[in-house]
Amino acid sequence: MSIKSSQTLVSEALKEIKTISPEEALKLSNEDKCNLIDIRDVRELQKEGKVENAQHIPRGMLEFWLDPESIYFKDDKLDVNKEMVLFCAGGLRSALAVKSLQDMGFKKVSHIDGGFGSIKQSNFKIV
């Protein structure tokens, strides 16, 4: 049995998904054209801080919270007509998450290159 490595999965996802810079994400956020979604674990948020105006959806719940058929669906959490811009700590989990949302049928979805690490170096406000 041959198992793909997590790095292979990320590499494959990156070829199929949209990656944007922190600056592009900040522009979309400031213009109210996206849902900025932080998929990091709650402990990461407590330790590192949160991005102002970002919604927190833990990676493990993402597909369930965005699936209207799921008992966990959060219909009041996001505007599904806007682009979903995901980020994690470094950009690996968010790449896989964006691929998963694309597989679900979401069209306007992207992730931030470098994740929270690159966000901290940009003009995003960390609270």
C-alpha cells in the first residue's frame, strides 16, 4: 500500500487552488469583499493572537459548519456570496482546507500565502 505524504497532498492542492498575498487579503477584507477565516486551533489563537475581523472556524469543523445539510451548519456565520479567504499558521492546513471546500463546490475560495506568520508581517491588526 502506498500512502501519500502530507507534503504531497499540500503540493497537489497548491496546484489547484488560489493563493493570495496578505496584502491582497487585507484589501479584500477592508473592502468587505471576503470572509476572512482563521482555521487555527483555539490554543494557537490564545497563544499568538487573533486577526481583527477574522472569523474563527477550527479546521476540524470547517466542512461541517459550511455544509447546509450538517447538524453543525452555521448559516449566520458567513456571507457565502463573498470570497472565503482561509489562513492557518503557515499555509499548509489552509491549502488542504481550500481544496476541500472546492471539492464541496465552493467557487470563490482562496488562502493566504504563509498563513499567520506572513499576516503578522503585514498591516493586518492583531488583537
